[in-house]
Amino acid sequence: MQAARELLAVRSPLDAELMVSDMIGAWWGRRVRGGDVEQVLGEGLVDYAAKAGTPASLTLLICLAYLGTARQGAKAEGAALAMMESGVARPGWADRVGAVKPTGCYVSRDAYGDQDTVICTFAYRFGEGEQARPEPVGPVREPHALVMVVDHNMSGMARDAWVSSHVDKLLEKARAEAAGNPMLLFEEIEPQQARALLESAMKATGEPKTPPPVSESYSAYHAFARARLKALPPGRKRPAPLHIEAPYSRERRAMLAAEFLASDAAEHLSDPSAASRCADHIIDYGCEQDFSRPLRVSPTKCETFLLDWLPRKVMLSTAEQEAMPHVLAAWVRFAAVRTGLPEPGLKATLDAVWEAIGKFPEAYRDPTSFGLDLPLLERLLPDGDLSALARRVFAFPFLQGVHNGVTLDDLNPADEADRRTLLEIDHVGPVDEEHLAWHEEIATRLWEGDPPQLWEAAQRLLDLGHDRHDVLHVLIEIAERIGDDPDELAAALDDIADIPDGI
């Protein structure tokens, strides 16, 4: 509220909106005890400002009505109307907060498809009694640009955002950078397209529970960007990225792999069987992690695939580990021809692959080197999903040896009947059937990773030193209390910071 006094000194709605957006950004992505941060701090601020009844608090409420979440906006608008009816004064520009119209949307895209820099330009609408004037109109309309960077190597998330009032210079510079540069494209796009792209990107960034990999300025402009996008016309159903391909069926993936293996790019690969399996992993990564774009290649994408995604997600055989870097280099050559990647881009991507090859043996640790034998790994990872190993071991810790005449090595945790037997062995003495059914429910969810917040909550509690069975009982209590609502279950699991007394 003290900072809100500065709003009375600004001379334009744009300055006020940016100030309040920065204020809201102070708690974006943070956690607080007692509930959602937007409710505790955001709505709490609205309530506090409504009680203050000062010109500064009224101005703040007017800005929050535009920039806040839906709940904050509705509460702020109601409180602001009540204060205005009671005669509280406000700045002359307050009626123009958020009264903007889009004037153009543009995108600067690199040839790899790694990143889109989207520029959306706006101007304030004329108020009553104001007369439209030919461009340039000076300070009356306040042209400005919202610039957002979308990273398609990070699930299409918004990574950076800022605002510029030098619209003409910004566009001129973007055009100049793309002129004559085969690795850069700058073009105007439909406002509907820009809105779909940026709304999808902001959703991918989300309201994180841990600091996301965004720029330092992103939080300050998050609320401003969220509000400005609503000024763009809706209507484009397909979200970002631009020029996305249609989803690949299993048959289409298999056909693409066959075309690759029969191509000149793959003729030097010495182990066709291992090369085929490696190609499947490359295609799956492009389809599932890159918006159905398996043929898109870039230095960053290849490095991320080879040194980050594979080591976390896929269990490779020894032959596949040896073949993968070479298959990936062949895939880059094959894909570059199909997509028309300029020669400088092909060279840079191949250089990145060869550089990553030296790091791959260290990045990819064969799970058998952890002391787990191959038959056990195959029981725990029938789908080859390495990222599931820890949570599945947590769900089924007893998978070897003999217990009461039962050979545990013969039981399959992926089988429903065997799963029940393994959970019965996990308990000492008789156990209530309903309680065992809940253990089975949690174990099944952990096995499938649904929802992901379940394992995240379990890890937080384990890190605090709690016993495995105590952790399981907390998860059961929450699942039993929440029921079948997936959103409420995810939210309740996110809120777990420790085990309550009495559990």
C-alpha cells in the first residue's frame, strides 16, 4: 500500500500497469502456508486496499481489476466501484487502464525452430472527447510492444518477457537482423495466431512450485502479458508452436523410421537392429516432447535429447548405447534434407552432436551399474521408462528372495494379482482388506506416475526423514479424503510440506 502511493504520481496508464504488474510479480511462483499464494497475498491485498479507502488504494484496485487473476479482478472491480461511488478521487488516466487495442503481431523465428520471439503491439483507445489524429499521435495513444520469448526446447514455455515503447525502432531492428540471414525469419502473423501461441506458452510456464528456468524479468511482466493477451482476438484452436505438424500415429512413426534406415544418411550404420531402436527413440522424442516434430533438429535439441532426456527416460542396451550418437548424427543429415535446414544450421548441429558424443558415456549411466540386475530392471521397467525406476522401487521394495514359501523373483509388479501379493508381503501381520486396497491404489498410481504430484510429495516427505510407511499413509489419507477429483488431488499433494501430527 505504501508503494501504491507512487501510482498517484505517474502520468499514464501504461506506467501504472507496469508498476502494478511488477508488484504482482513479487509473489509469482512462490509458496505460502495457508493456501494458494494468489488467494493469500493477491486477494488479501485487494481486501486490504478496499478497507484503506484512499486515492492510492483506489488506483491500485483499478489496476488490479485489469491485471489480477479472475477472482482478484472481480473483487477489485467491485471494491473500486464502491469507493468511486463514495467520492474517492482517482487520477485522470485511471479510466483508460487496459483500454487498448492491438495494432500488429509479429514473430522472429530461428531456422532451427528452437525459439520464437513474438512481438505484439498495442495502443490505447481514444477516450471520450479525445479527437483521433493522424500518426504519429504522440503521447495520447502511447504505442507500445509486448515482447515474449517462447522456447520450444522447453515444452514451448514462455522464458522471457518485456515491454518497449519504441515500437518502430524495435520492428526496424528485427527486420534488419533477419534481412539476408538464412537462419532467421521475421514475419507478421495473425493476432489470433499470436494469442494462441502465447497463451499456450504461458500455460506451459505455469504457476510453478519451484523456480522455473525463466529470465529475471519474467515475473515482473507476467500479469501485464496475461492481461494484454486478452486484448487479442481469440479463435485459433491450434496452439503453439507455429507451423506445427499433425500428430504422428504409431504407423506413421514406423514408416518414418523405415525411410530413415533406407536413406543414404544411414547407410554407414553397422548395427541395423540397434540403429532401428535408436531411431524409434529419436522419433518418439520429437513426437512427444517437441510438438510432433521429429524432423526438427538443432544443436540445443540434439544436446538435450542425448545428454538429458535419454539418461532420464530410456533404458538402452549396450549396443544401443554405442550406436545412439552415430544414429543421431545420421538422423540430423536425413532430417536436414527433409526440412530444408540451411547449410550453416546443419553444420552447427552436427558439430554439437559430435561434441556431445564425448559427454554421452558420462551422462548415460547404465542402470545395471547401480547394482540392479537386468531381470529385476526388466520387471520394474517393462516400458523402458528410466524416470519411473525410483518411484516403482518405492512402491514395491520387496521383489527378490523368498517369503513364506513365495519366490518373489517370480512375481510381476505390473500384474494386478502379483501386485496384491507383493503388497501383502510388504505388511507385517494381518491387514484390513480396505486398507490393503488403498495401498494398492497408491502403488498403482506410483507405478503409472499419475498424478506426478504423488511422487513429488512422497520425495519431499522422505527428504525430511519420515518413514516409508508413514509417507504412504499420508498419501492414502489424502487420496481417500479428496476422492476422484484430479485437480483437487494434485493441489492437495502440492500443499504437503510435512506429515501432520496424528498421522
